Amino acid sequence: MRLFIIITSLVIFTNAVSLSGNIAAAFAGASFLSYSDKLVPLSSNQTISAGQHTSKVNSANFNPVAIDCKLDLTTTSLQGLRVLLHITAPCHTDKHVTITHSSLRFNEILNHEGVLKITIPVLSNPAKIIVSLADGTVKEISASAYKVR
């Protein structure tokens, strides 16, 4: 039944487009949809109409995608006195990060999602790892080394 409705809707839409010559003209008579060639950002307190329904949007308080920008660190102890460090900084995509542990200090680059997973040697137990971002954000994490007996 659902497939029949979807196919019927597509046939009606295709016929409307082929008769009118374009998608905009096919929807021109539809009371539920308005068509525009350009997408325009909402301005503050803009009124939006769709057929009989009208809504007022306060775009000053509207955030379509909320991203948690905090720097997040997790560690996993590995055999051989190593630690897997997982860095998440979604607002710092493709940016440099400085990792410091004991006398070891090096730079890496976060990926396009603001994530880096790297294995580092444990030079002191517990391992105190400091991660610094270019904007001055600094966070520290402590991890215990896993020793094989």
C-alpha cells in the first residue's frame, strides 16, 4: 500500500513537471508550498507562511546545530607501557594540538572532525598528559600504565 502511494505521488509529480517544464511551475499552484530560487537566512522576528498556517520565528534564539565545543580527553591503558590518547575538539577541526607528557612534547593535527587518536609511551606512572590548543585551551588527564607481569 505504501509503495503504491509513493509511486502514485511520483507519477503525479513527474507529470506536473513535464507539463509545466520546470519544478517551480509544477509547485506554483500548490497552496502548501512556496518556491524561491534562493535560500535566504531568517531575519529576526520573520513571519513564515505556508498555506493557511503562519508562524513567527525569533531567529535570534534559533541555533540549528548545537555543537559542544569543549575539549574532551580520554585514555586507555595499553600493554607495553603505552597509552591510547583520544582527543575530541569539534570546534578545532584541522588545527594543531600540542601534547606534553613528562619531558616529551610534540605537535599533531586534529582531523576534519576535530578528533585525534594517538598512542604515546608512558614515561612516568601515572602518566600526566597535557593537551593544549592554539586558542589557549588547556586540559590535563592522568592515566595509569598497564604493566605485563
